[in-house]
Amino acid sequence: MGSGRPGRGLRLAGWVLAPLGVTLFLGSLLTFRANYSGLTVASEGMSPTYGVGDRLFYEKVDGSQVRRGDVVLYRMPARYRDLPVLQRVVGVGGDRLVGRIDGGPITVNGKPLAEPYVRDADPVGGMPFEVTVPEDRLFMLGDNRGNSRDSRSFDDEAGGGAVPLTAVQGRIVDDVNVPVALGAAMVLGAVTGLTGAGCGLAGWLAGRRRRAPYGPPPVYTP
């Protein structure tokens, strides 16, 4: 005869796997949502680096955490209604930027800026500029300088078209290992939780299928 109640092992597996799966799933989900999000590129302003339809991850950081060269997502309703904008940080507060139409590189504080990502190797796109970036602002340009409505287009505004740090919502992540790992952990947690729930249910059903106890012997009456 077997020892223990029927299905006990399945029930124990369920008690272990189900909470573990839920914890893993929720922990990964909350970590991802607190630190990352995704977007789909909707314009040509950042080509050839990113094209229309590309799916990207961005890390949720504020403007104080971005640096020159970062590709940033920001919102400025006064300029772009409430649409998110994807552009590259070319200058930070205090930088003196000069972009001439002679085809040479943009200079930052008198030093040429190497920009291998710029489309057609055209750093100004026919729109020369000269500006000192105010403190707490960022000078933003698209990589497709001939087809980008960026800081150059708003040089009549306070700050010379530069974007306030408070407008920044995130920074594009080129190394997607962390967000992908969090996604995989969510899937693993869901599978583990469902497996645990299945084991618990199977154990409960097995415990219900007991052999009916023997009753008193039949009584025959003549």
C-alpha cells in the first residue's frame, strides 16, 4: 500500500511553484515598467540610425542623466503638440556650438565633433547655426539633418531652441540585454506559475478520488 494521501506530492509542488512563478512574473514586470519602455519610430528624422517602423527600448531617465551623443525621447507640447520626439543630444548647458554651411563638422567649444551617424555626412543640413546652450537645457538634432525639425528650427525661442532638461522622458538603449532578460523572466514566471497551479489542481483532484469505504455487510431477509 502507498503511504500518504493521494496527490500530496503534486499539491506540494503547486504550493512551491505557484507563488514562485507569481513573484518572478510580478517582480520582472514591475522592474521593467519602472525602468524601461518601448516605442516605434514614426519619422525619418533619425535616419539612417533609426528608420520608420523600428522598435526601440528606452531607459526612463531624467535630463540630468543624459550626455552628448545620447539619443533621447522628450516631449514639448508647445512645439510638437503632445507627440514624443526622438533626437540626439549635441550640446549640453554651457556648450558653444557652431555649425557652418561649408560642409565642415559642427564644433563644440571650438573642437570638431565627430558624427559618423549623420546622414549623407551633412552635419548642418543646409541650416547653419551658432548658439551657446543655456544651463539646464539640451541642444537636440536629428541624424537626418536635412529633414529634421529640431533645435535649429526654434532659435527664436528662449534658450535658442534648446530643450529643457525637464522635457526628457528617456534615453534609447542600444544594448537590449537587460530589457530582454526581464521579458524572458516574465515569461518564465508565467510558465512556472501556471505549472504550479496545474500541479495543485491535479493534486487536489487526486485527493478527491478516494476509494469508497466498505459499508456494513448486506442483510438478507427471507
